[in-house]
Amino acid sequence: MNFADRLDAATERVRTPALVGIDPHLDLLPDEYAAARDPRVPLAERAELVERFCFELLDVVAGRVAAVKPQSAFFELLGSDGVRAFENVCARARSLDLLVIGDVKRGDIASTASAYAESFLASGEHRCDAVTVSPYLGPDTLEPFANVCAREDGGMYVLLRTSNPGGGAFQLHGTPALWEEVAGALERLGTDLIGNSGFSSIGAVVGATHAAELATIRARLPKTPFLLPGYGAQGAGADDVKPAFCDAESPWRGGLVNSSRGIAFAWRKDSASHPKDAASKALDRMIADLAAALDIR
Amino acid sequence: MNFADRLDAATERVRTPALVGIDPHLDLLPDEYAAARDPRVPLAERAELVERFCFELLDVVAGRVAAVKPQSAFFELLGSDGVRAFENVCARARSLDLLVIGDVKRGDIASTASAYAESFLASGEHRCDAVTVSPYLGPDTLEPFANVCAREDGGMYVLLRTSNPGGGAFQLHGTPALWEEVAGALERLGTDLIGNSGFSSIGAVVGATHAAELATIRARLPKTPFLLPGYGAQGAGADDVKPAFCDAESPWRGGLVNSSRGIAFAWRKDSASHPKDAASKALDRMIADLAAALDIR
């Protein structure tokens, strides 16, 4: 089934657009995983610890959110052993009925782009359901990803307007702003991948930190699922993401709101709790806050 | 030593700006490596074959060029086993005194960008001398890479104006064109990393397929080393890259001209030769053509 439709069915089941980022930042891991940041420990052992931490987090969130978003960078930091942990985390998430959005921000030209798309979206041990993609190289470099999405029922989220402080320097350049050009390109490409849900499998990354712009971007891209980073640790709250959502009947439809550190490392602000319990409570809170803001009952 | 200076010394030794791309495209491998593209063969075995093919290519080019550019995508296609092959190829290249430019086109925000920079540029088994980086997320997302470059004597090449047909869609957007904004950002960031050679360790990727623009871009960025893809298979010739070079005394200075398929897969157009011999002859030809165009004696 088309990725957009699979995502729609999965969010319908959990009735929340919450997405949990799996960013195993070595410096933030609980003490029991301290060896993961010790350069004297062999990489394979460090990667195993990271994997175990992520598995625990997956157990906490399974059944409560539609999807998780593992961040490739923190796995790649441990080299090929880390990449194996990434693969294992993706496989474990899928076995727990979580959709996997690989946050890999890849992008390249022609057959090289195809190789990246196949790496992450084609059948195999390291398969994701969707990936994030960077558009700087041009619309023709998004096509190989879209082709693999079409064949494999995969999805992609193109970087559009990001949550970091300097995100506007290039993304707002020109008149119309660059992001509008990128929006046009991803919308054209996504037309062929619109599912029964009315959404396309080609989505956009739109920072939750730009609440005012979010409404403009939603109006420009009515059929595009959004991936909304910036919630929690980066400063955005539940009210900030409201403009991304527009279905009164199913108010969770239209986007995924990502929190990474706010869930995985909640124990750092809640030292009375075990890290798993702290993550669980933080996720409860996020789901409740989103439900209140979006009027989900 | 500063990356720009190491690169300068290495090109001085070989007296050519030729750069060999290591893109082990499975479909193009010689018959003796056919099992590498067979999905029934375990990934570890397929990755070993790819590694062996790359090692042979490194033997051909060592001592004749300053650097090689392994393309991560074709290794990642084989999952973590492929990434291990990438690490081994980087290590082998460095042991042969070749500088390694990891063509990874990574980019992300804040601590995630730092994780990518550390992955490829910090000490460890999988270390490169420089990497390619994508700028769409904004100038603040290039800083973590620059910081690691400064600490580790590494280099980075920021995507500026690429060689693919659709490269202009976003890169030429606005007035001034987006690439000029990116150029300004990488130039500012590179000021602190200018070495004794007069060049910065922060370079730019500029397609060799845009000969007319190349002169403009060189004038705009006099101290930026260029990485010039598009030579050979993508259609650019030795005369097209001339505007990147501007030192009459040392005419090889200013950029690296990359050929990937034109060297690695030269045997496909020269079936009388063994693949290694065909690659060697193709590299001879490229070096001679560049020498003629740039007046290297």
C-alpha cells in the first residue's frame, strides 16, 4: 500500500500525530550506557549499547505512535558498526508495527541518487518506510527517489523550511522565496503518488518553529504530508503546529510532529524516574498536549 | 597540516589536478565481480567484491593523482557491510598516500551536523581528509563541519553549482542567484582556514559542465579550492575546466577535476584491455589532456 495511505491508517489507529525521533546522542545517554561514549571501547561494543538504548525506547513508544524517526548521523558516528545498529533499530521498529522514517537527508544526482534511494527504501535488512531528502541539487535529483518510492510503496520528505535559526538564509532567498520553488517541484513530483487518503507519499520537512509561515505553506501544499521537527527541545509547542492540520473529522491528519530529545532524554529533567519511565511520561504529555491543541478526543 | 596545504603539496608532487572518483556502480563492474550484483549472495560477500574492485583501482592510480573521491552511495547500497568496505577503501587509499575526499553530501543542523562531521573527519577507521556537504539547511549548519575541519585539519567542499541538467533550478534562483549567497557563506567560513598555500580548506563543488559560469565563480571565490565533477562521462572536457585555474607558475593549482566512470569503467569502451589496463590508459589520457589544456609541462 502507498506510503501516504499506510501512514494515514497508522495515525488513525493511534489518533495522534506524535512522532518520536531516535537520536542516540552519545553525550546524553544514561550512565548505564556510558561505555558507548568511551573511545577506548571497541566500536562494535559501543554500537551494541546504542542499539540496546534504542530498543528500550522503541518498547516505550510502540503502539502509542504511528512512526519513529531514527537519525542516521548518530549511528554513523560509530562507523559501520553504528550503521549495523541503525539497520537493527529499523528492523526492530518495523517488527513492532512502527513505520520508520529514516532521517538521512541524502541527495545526489542521477544513478547516485538512485543508489541512495535503493539503500534505504528497497527491500533488505536496512529498509525504511520513508526517508528525508535534501533538494539543493535540483528537482531532477528528487526523481530517482520518487521512482523508488513508487515501486516500493515508500515515502520521502523533502527539506523545505527547516527549524534551525539560519534556515531562512537560503530557503527564503529570492522572490518568490526558494522554498516556494522547492514546494512546486515536490508537489509536481508527488501528484502521481497521491493515495486514497488524499495525501501524497512525497512530503515536506517544515520546522514547527515557524508557526506563522506554516499556515502559508499548508495553503500552498494541501496534499503534502508534513514532517514537523522543532517540537519540545527546539522550542515549538502544540499550538505552533496547528496550522499544519486541517481535517476537523480526523484532526491528527496532515503531519507528524517530531520530538527527539524531549522523549529519549526526558530523564535528564526528571531524575527521579528511570529513563524509560521518564520517556514514557514525556510521551504521554506530548500526546496530551497535541490532543488538546488539535481538539483530538 | 591544514587540508588546503596538504592538498597543495600533493598536487605539486603529481603536477596534475586529476581526481579519480571511486564509484563502484554494481551494474558496471567487470564480469569477474558479477556476484557483487547478485541479491542471492550475502551482503558481506558482495561488499568484499566491491572492496576488491576498488583496491585494484587504487593500485592503478596511486602515485599518479593527489586524491581519490569514493562515492558513499554505492557502498551504502550494500548496507553496513558496504559501509565497512567504504572504510576499508578510505584506509587503503590513505595508506597509499592518496588524500581521500568522501563524497557523502551530508548536511544537518547543530549537533547532528557535528555528528556527521566527526563521523567522517575525526580520527578513526573511517576517516576521510575532506567531505562534500550540502548547504540547503543554511550557513549555521556548515559551521559544525568547519569546526571539525579546523580541529582535525580536514576539508569540506560545499555544493555550489552542480553539473546535473536540473542543477540551475534552485542554484540560479533569485537575484543575485542563490549560489552567490552560498558562495558568500562558504567564503566567510573559510577565511579562518586559509593556509600557507593561499587557499582555504573550505572548498566548493562546481560542475565542470558550466564553463562560462566557472570564470565568474572563480572571480567571486579566488581563495576557494574547487571540486569539479562532470569531466568525461558527463560531457566536460579539459578546456572547460580552464577558468578554475589561475596560477601560471603552478597551473595545476586551484581545483581537482574529477572523473569517475571514465576511469573506473574505461574497460567498457576498451574491451581489448584488462579493466586495470583500460583504467590506467584512461587516466594517462586524462592527465595528458589536462596538461595540454592547462599548459602543464
